[in-house]
Amino acid sequence: MSSHNTYTKTSLRIGPLSERDLRKNRFGMSLYCISQAVPYFLLINIRFVIAGNFVPVGLNLWLGGIIPTVALLVGIIPLFTARAALQKDDIPRVRSHVMTAMLLGLIGLLSLLFPLWFHNFDALSPFGEIDLISLGVASFYTIIALIVAWGVYLRLGKGLIRKETGWGIEATIWVYAFNAIAWTALFFTLDLL
Amino acid sequence: MSANAAGLSGVDTANRQRRRIAPPVIRGLLWAAIGFLVFNTLVSQVIDRQPYDPFVTRVSATVGWAAAVIGWLLGVGAWEVIVRPFFGHPVEWDIPNDWRRYFMFSTDHKVVGLQYIFTTTGSFLLAGLAAMMMRMELMNAKLWVFTNPGAYLTTVGIHGTVMMFSVGTVALVGGFANYFIPLMMGSNSSAYPRMSGLSHWLLPAGIATVFLSPLLGQWTTGWRAYAPLSGQDPSGIVFYYLGVFAMTTSSLLVAINLTATIIFNRAPGLTWNRLPMFGWGILAVSLLTIIWVPEIQMTFIISLLNLIVPFSLFEQTGSPLTYMESFWLFGHPEVYIIVVPAFALWQEIIPVMGQKTLFARQWGVLGLVFVMLFSGLVWAHHMFTNMRNSEMLPFSFFTEMISIPTGFSYLVVLGTLWGARLKFSTPTLFVLMSMFNFLIGGITGVLLADPVINLQTHDTFFVLSHFHYTVIGSMVFTWLAAAYYWLPKLSGRMYNETLGKLGAIWVFIAFNSAFGQMFFVGLRGMNRWVAVYPQYLQNMNFSISMFAFLLGLGFLFNFVHITWMWNKGKPVGQNPWNGKTLEWFGTPKPGIATFSPLPHVETGFYDYSENTPPTPSPPKRM
């Protein structure tokens, strides 16, 4: 028997998506966002149960706060402009915008990681623990967003993402924007409210 | 020289296929072992050395486990099917059309469904073996099988965890739904086949982690993993949290995939009003999973961090009650994640076996949806011992209210049975037994919703029997009903009706004799979580254990019978039950497109009225 009969090829070729497939992918991403928003709700809930509205005096609002929030939120913009550039099939421009978003994400990640190691308040306290867990969760999702963007960046370089096959860019926007918005909500409820 | 879909030449493909002789799970095991050894050693010997220089610490085990699971997933095929293509490399993955396809990453929903069925059955047998050991211990009022109470409690925890997260949550959803939901939707694929392929391989990783947990030490918390109790044990609980994380992630991916499959992969003409009942059940349970599984995952991650950082969030600086609330917010919907697919299957199987139109179908759908909605409002009845009287009332009320939409499922089946010429086959018998068992579980559930009874029977065998009636009594019996019902579709062969009925009656009598007595032994004062108990309860416990062993043998008998008939049963036609749902009209073999061309649905699937032909014809195709 020939190998053609004894093997089934896994065919996952990148091709243009139909409107229905595009809707299906967007639906899947929205389910991802809904499900992954739940841990953030839980963290906010536990914060108020355990620590009330207390915020320690020594908390640095910039590192692990304003800087990652701004970096991540601003990082969404170049992804949208990358998608606009993709509509014109201007691949070098798309790559440079994705790279910009990645750099901003990296700044956000470093700014989240820094206070995980160096913080001016007692880590073994109700607020301290939930704050550090929140920073860890945000760092994890930021790493995920950066990996997604990195994969798209490499595929762009190999000519695998074109105007007709641009779902990768949109998927990156979903993951990146979810992380930025979820972190922003967490930061506001945790440190500012 | 021809090029395949990934742009590779035929020679490349042939070379690759020749190279791969052993199934990729072997490579997965190797990469998992290397991943654990390298990262565990790196953490315990270099980055985070502890006093006395232990080789495995809580932190190193956690990091090593993460590396092992990643190595396992990459090894079974995620490297070729997901990671390399993600970074722009071609897909180089050919699946042999033989037994090896079940031991590697697959994007075929039928293969994935069968992989889940095999894994779930294996874990059911192993966790069942743990139950047999527990029952053997409880035959005697003194400690005689286990050397210490901690070993007994660890076994209880492993049994409960594996049964809940790899059998109860998975058997009907990951197994039968992965296989049959795309077929019932008239589709050749699930919505996200790569995600589906990945989801299965997390399950054996999680099961193995939980079974290996005693290597890190005992854990006495049971499947609830209560903090701060979990912090007082040795380190076995670390593997509990990690194993459950893998298993629940598997369920989450299945839920997202099946939800999208039901919404987007329906055949032309398959409107919401015509959606099969099993489709409604899986949709309801998937939405429950998507909401509540991430909730418990975050809770367990915090508990894990409590152990490995360490924090004390549910302990000194926090509150044990916060853990309980977070756990039971998931814990009770979990029960409905287990039983809602069973309710749906009752309504799937009975109209086919009765060849009678499903009675009040819309009420059946409403019942499934409202059980889903109410399930998030009842959780605190698990915590009545920790609450003020005024706080109990709403939870008591909603717990009793949830029996109303549950009752819809019963009324729909009873209405369908009324006047039907019911074929008393093995699946019918299992469904009726399942309904009886859940009735007992449900009635005792209403009793437990009453705070007076709840407080009296808290943590006794009465509660244990109640939830085994709901989980084994309904879900496992329906699981077996589904296995017999769909066996002709899965294998092309029919089981032996006499042996099937014998197996059904065997487990029904053994189950009710064992767990029925547990209500009474609980009322007489038998507590859960104890290996040693007062002497006056020994005779009853001895009797329970005897019937429990009989039950274990009964399940084994059914599995052997199904497995034997899978290979040696009498060959049977495509549609032996005269079912009308689409799975009965497609090519059953894995690796082959089921529908070509796609079917076009023109009527509902449950109409057996007199003006329809006695033998249903395949739905009209485009």
C-alpha cells in the first residue's frame, strides 16, 4: 500500500478566510477574552474582601502602575495602524508598527516585573500579596501578547501574512488589547480606587 | 514530484513518514522527562538552593512540571502542528491511518473524541481502583489497609480529583461531544481543530500529575484543596493544583471549541429550532465551563503561590472563608457541568428508542438553559456551617428552585415515554436507571438545601451518598447509555443485548445497594474523611464495601463487554436505531470526511408522527 493511502496529511495552509470563518475566529477570541476576564474579576473581588480600600503609603504608582498602563494602552495604536497598512499590502510598514507595539509591550512588561522584585511595602500583607499576584498575572498575559506579536512579526517577514490573509494581525490586536484593558482595570481598582 | 498542502515535496513527506516509526507519545514522554530534570535541577541546585540541599523543592517541582508539560505537548505533536507553523514554518505532520493516530496530535475531531474516551475510561478505572482501596480500608473500623490516616486521605483526594476533573467533567463533553457534536451539526470538522488536538493531550498530563502527587508527599484536603489546610500538609498538594490546572485547561479549550462548532459549523437548514438536544446540553455546559473554570484556576493559582512564594492570602493575613467562597463559586456549577449533558442525552436517546416525537421539546431546552443559569446561585449551600441564618435563605431558596428546570428534563422524557412503543434496549435501560438515580440524588439534594437537615448531616456519608447519586448515578449511567447507543456508529458493530442488560442490572443493583446504605450509615453518624470510625458502624460499612466491590466489577464487566464487541460484535448497518440526527447518516471512520456533500436539513430530528415515513430517510442533501 502506498504512503498516500496509509497516511492522512494535516493540511493547515494559510489561505484567505471567508466572512463566516472570520466571524468564527472573532467569536473564538471574544470567548477567550470573556473567559480570561474572570480571573481579573476574582482578583478584584479578593482584593476588596481581604484588604478593603487600603493602599500602602510606600506603593510606587509609576512602576507597576502608570508606566505599564500607558505603555500597553499606547501599544494598541500601532497595531491598528499596522492593520491599516496591511490593507495597502505595505508589509515593511506593517512590520515596523508591529515592532513598535512589541517594544511598548516590552517596556510595560519590564515595568511590571520590576516591582515584583523591588517593592517598598510588606509583601506579606493583605494588600501586598494581592498586588504582587496581580503584577504576576499581568506579566504572564503580557508575555503571551508579546509571543503572539512576535510570531506575527516573523510570519510577516516570511511573506505569509498578506492583505488577504491578515487574521494574524487582528488576532494580535485582540490578545494585546485584552491584556492592556484588563491590566488597566486591575490597576485602577487596585491602586487608585 | 508533487507538493503537498504545506509546500513540501513527495520525497520529503515519504522520508518523514519512514523516520517516524514509534508513535510521538514516546517522544512526548522523553521531552517531558528531560524538561522536568533540567528545570527542576536548575531551580533546586542553582537558582533557589534550600537548606540541606533537597533535589526537589516546591518551587523546583512547579517550574519542572511546567517544563515537563510543555515538553510533553511539543513532543506529541504541538511542535510540528502549532509552534513551527506559528513562526512561519510549513506544517510537517502526517497521521498514519492505523492505531498510531491515537497516540499523537490529531486535528480530526473523531480521533480526538476517541482519544478522550480512552483516556477518560482509563482514568475512571484507576480512580475506581483508588475507591476500592478506600472501601477495603473502611471494611474495618481500625486502620488495616493503609499505614496511616494521611495515606488514606491522599487516596480519597486522588480518587475525587480524577473522577471530577477527568471523568465527570470530561467523559460526555471531551469524549462523546468531541466525536459527535460536529457530526450532529452536519460538519466535517470542529471549529478550531488545532486547539481541539491540543486540548486532549493536557488531560493525561493532568491525570499523571495527580496520580504522582504522593511522590511529593501526602495531602489531606480531598478534591476541595481547602486552604489553609493545604498549607499544613507536605508538598503533594502542589501536584494537585498543577494537575487540576492542566485538566481544567483541557476542559476550557473543549468548551470554546464546541461552542463555536455549534454556532458556526451547523449545516444549511440546521436552525436553532432544530438543534439536537445534545447540542443544547453541550452549549449550556460549555458556557458554564467558560465562566467558572477560569475562576477556580485563578483560585488554585493563588493557593499554589501561597505554598511556593510563600504568601498567606487565605491564612494569617487573609481569610479561609475567602477560599471556600471562591472554591464553591465554581464547585456547584461543576456539578451541573457534569449532569447537564446527561439530561440532554436522556432527551436524545428516549425518542429514538420509543420512535416517538420528543414531547415538549422547547421546555426541555428551557430546562437545560435555566439549570445553567441557576447553577451559579446555589453555591453557598455547601457552606451553611459557616454562615448566619439570614444568609442561608437565598441560597436555600435557589437550591430548591433549581429542581424546577431539572424537572423539565424529567417531564419531557416522561411525556415522550407516554404511549410510546419503547424498545427496551440496553441504552434505554441505562437512561431509565440514570433517571431513577438522579431522582434519589435530587430529592436528597432538596433535603440538603434545608439548613436544618444540612447542618445535621454536614460532612457525613449522607452528603457523600447524595453527590455520588448525582454524579455516578446520573452521569456515569448515562455515559454507559451513550456508549451502548453510539457503539454501532463508533465501531460498525452491535453489542450483545443480553450481556448489555445483564451489565446494566448488575451495576444498578450494586450501585443502589452500596450508596443507598450510605444514606443510612451517614444518618447514624458515619463521617467523611476518616479512616477510623466507631465500632458500631462496622457491619454496615462492611456490607457497603461488598456492594462497592460488586459495583467495581460491574463497571469492569461493561467496559470489557463494550471493548470486546467493538472488535468482535455482529456487524450492523449505518443506522440500527432508526435515529434521525445527522450523525447516523455520515461516514463513521476517522480520517475520512464524514459528509460529502454537506447535508441540507429540512425538518427537525425528533418528529416521529404518523405522516413521516416509518424508516427515516437521510436528510435531503444539496
